[in-house]
Amino acid sequence: MPQIHPLSFIDPRAEIADDVVIGPFCNIESDVRIGPGCVLDSHVTLKHGTSLGANNVMAQGVVLGGDPQDRKYKGEPTYLTIGDDNIFREYVTVSRASGEGNSTIIGNDNFLMANVHLGHNVTLLDHITIANNVGVSGHVTIEDLVTIGGMAGLHQFLRVGRVAMVGGFMRVTRDIPPFMLVGGFDEEIRDINAIGLRRLGITPQSRMALHKACKLLFKSQLGLTNAMEIVRREVPITDEVEYLLAFEERRTKGKNGRQDQK
């Protein structure tokens, strides 16, 4: 049987795996599913429409599945779907989606530090680290292995490419290209995320190809279309360079530098 503190309220219609641990003053609503190995500290609230996989850890004050903070939301049924092995530190809040039948989605092995907020219709993929006090607006997608520094704010509908690193205190208003290190008030692309790429086992030759592509695309002032053509002619097209070029090609078809905003 789950280990449930007597000072917590559990709706009898919630589905809770046998080995879940729930601390004091938690509130688990109906239509909530908690997978095996999950641990809830005190004062955790799981709202209806929330589903958690295995081995998720929720620290004090976490609220998952609250109503979307969206003026268009009219009470339609929406969801929050969470994978496995995620850590939600103190006072993290994650909203359900807006729009009937839609879901906010969190993948696997993500680490959200204290006071992070994820808005409605957000998608987090896997192995993402988000530091303290970051605000992520609605309809944002964050790809695998991204790191976001503390106090950053992400505009709605943008996308952060895989293995990117976003500096602290940033105002992010347009897509962040994959494999890049970005910082400063003007969202400057500084260089490739060399340390992250090295930790992933990306070869020196592939890192150098990305570095050359970065200089042409973001430092040369050639214009993105011309720079992409030069990259394809002059830079070895590794898997990472191809992914970067495809990301930037999609971005040109979006609005205001955000490929997912049409």
C-alpha cells in the first residue's frame, strides 16, 4: 500500500501506485495518476488531469496541473502528462494545457529547481536542467539536454534547440539554436556549447564544424539565407551541423524569429 501521511487529502478516485510516498498536507485531486516510486514531500498539490510516470520527486510546495493562466481558457478538459525520473524542487508550478484535449508535456530525467514556472501547452523533452526562478511562457518547446540559467524569462511560442545553454537573467524572445551558448540582454549567441558537446562525446572534428557554422550563421552579418548556403558549401555537414541548418530553416518560416509561431 502507498505510504500516505494522515494529514494529507487523497481523492478516492485518484490512482496511486503501491509504493508511492506522500508526506503531510498534500492534496491529490480526482483524475490524478501517480506512477511507481514517486515521492511527494509536504504541501504538494496535484490537480485533476495530471498523470505522472515512475520515480518522480516533488519537493515542498510543488503544484502540478493547475488551470492554465490563459484568458482563452473556459474550463475545457485539458491535461498535464509527466514521464519518469523528474525532480521538481520547492514551489515549482506547472499548468495544464489550454484548448480542449490538449496537454502540457514533460519528458524524462528533467531537473526543475526552486520556483520554476512552466506555462500552458509547454513541451519539455528529456535531460533538461532549469535553474531557480525561471519563467517559461505558454507553447514553448525545450529540446533534449538544454540548460537554462536562473532568473531567465522565455517568451511564448519559442523553441530552445537541443544541447543549448541559456545564460541566467536572460530575456529570451526568439528561438535559441541547438548546440549554442547564449547570453546577455541582447540574446547574443556567444559560441557553441563546447563543454556540453564534449561531455556528450561529440568529436573534436564535429565540434570544429559546428564552430565554423556558428561563425558564419551568427557572427558574419551575411544574412541567414546567404550564410546557410556558404555553410553547406564550405563546412563539413556532420549530423549536428545538419540539425542546426534544419532548425534555422524552420525558423525562417515562423514569425518574429519563432518557428512554432505562425
